[in-house]
Amino acid sequence: MSERKVLQKYYPPDFDPAAITRTRAPKATGPKVQTVRLMAPFSMKCTTCGEYIYKGRKFNARKETTEQKYYSIAIFRFYIRCTRCSGEITFKTDPKNMDYECEKGAKRNFEPWRDQSGAKEESEEERLDRLEREEAERDAMGELEGKMVDAKREMAIADALDEIRTRNARNERVEGGEVVGVKEERDGERERQEREDEEVARRAFMTEEGEKVRRIGEGDGEEGVVVKVGEEKDKELMPPPTFKRGVKRKKDFAAALGIKKKPALV
């Protein structure tokens, strides 16, 4: 490992740097090949010696870019060697099925999760039948949605018609006089109640002799005094209230506490 990091290298005495000429090698023809490190994309069995190679085993492989393409996706081919007999095994990418395809040197093992029917290409007639079935299912769903919308519209129309019929029947009863009779009955009952209230109020402001009275002096917590209307003029009017602040004497609590004050000497 120390040889990789040397700073000085040995040059022989007869070394002439001018003798080294820069040459341009011819461009390689054919497919582009490079060495890569990869893992086996599927489990396989070598057809030469019968060795089983499990999925995920690492190999130093040669990667070749082929001229084949799936739409605009390039297809690559890989070359590996069997671990037992060193036989060459070749497989390439399969963009159509998103998988790999084994070409020669090995046989791919059976994988139960692979759908064998899916690998079968669909013919033109099968594709047309499938499209017709999908279109029929789509039409059935659209027809069902249309029926639901029509049913909702019919229900809304029926509700509106019921409301119109109810309003028309109410208008006919009004024109026939039923509502007018009810209104007159209510007015008569209101007038009778007003007359009773007036009679109660009149009796409340009369004495036993039948004279009219009224209450005066109702104010801050004071009870009103009943005064006859004829005697009101004879009574003197109450003095107007004053807002002058008076001096409030302090209460003497000495006697209540048993304290005796000494008489003044002077």
C-alpha cells in the first residue's frame, strides 16, 4: 500500500523523455463496453455445469450498450462468468416489463410470483374488446348518475307543487270569510278586555262613598297618603326639600363601655 503514495520514482540512466511520442489510437468500433460491478438480478441455473446462482450475488461484469431501444430507452447487455465452470452467462434489460431477460449460458429459475399470463402480448381484437367493456362500464356509471340527478329534481318539483297548493288553499279560505270572522271575534274580545280594565282602574281610585281620590307623597320609602280630590286644596303644601349639609353629632360610647369621665377642674 505504501507504493501508491510515493513521491519519487526511479528513472533509468538511459531514459530519454524526447523519445516518447504522443500517438492517437484509432477510435474503437462496435458497441460501447465497460466493466461494472453488479449483483445478479434474479436466481438462475448454469446450463453448462448445473450450478445455481442466487439473486444478489456480486459479479465483475462487462456492460455493453446495444443498438436496440424500447421507445427512447436504451437496452443494455451484461456478461458474467459462472462461479464454478467460468462459463459465460448473458442477460439484458427489459424496459417493457421492467425486468431482465436471460439470453444464454443460464436458465432462469421458476418464480411463482411472476404472472405468466401478463407476459402474453395483447392482440388487437382483445384490446378492442377490453376498451368496449371499459366504455360500457363508464356509460353505465354515467346513466346511474343521471338517474339520481333526475330523481332529486323530481322531488324538488313535487315539494314546490305541494307548497303552492297549500298557499292556494289558504287564500281560498281567506276569500270565503273564515279569516274575516276570526278577526272580528278577536277585535270584540280585545274591546271587552279594555272595558274591564277601565272599570277596575275607576274603582281603584274611588272611596266607599263614590268620591274620587288620588295618592300623594309617594317617594323615597314613604307610603303614599290617600287624599280626596276636594280636600287636596285645603292641605298645606309640603316644604321643598333642602340639600344643606348639617353637622352630625358624635355619639358618646363612654357610658356603654363603663368609662366615667372626670369633671373638668376649670
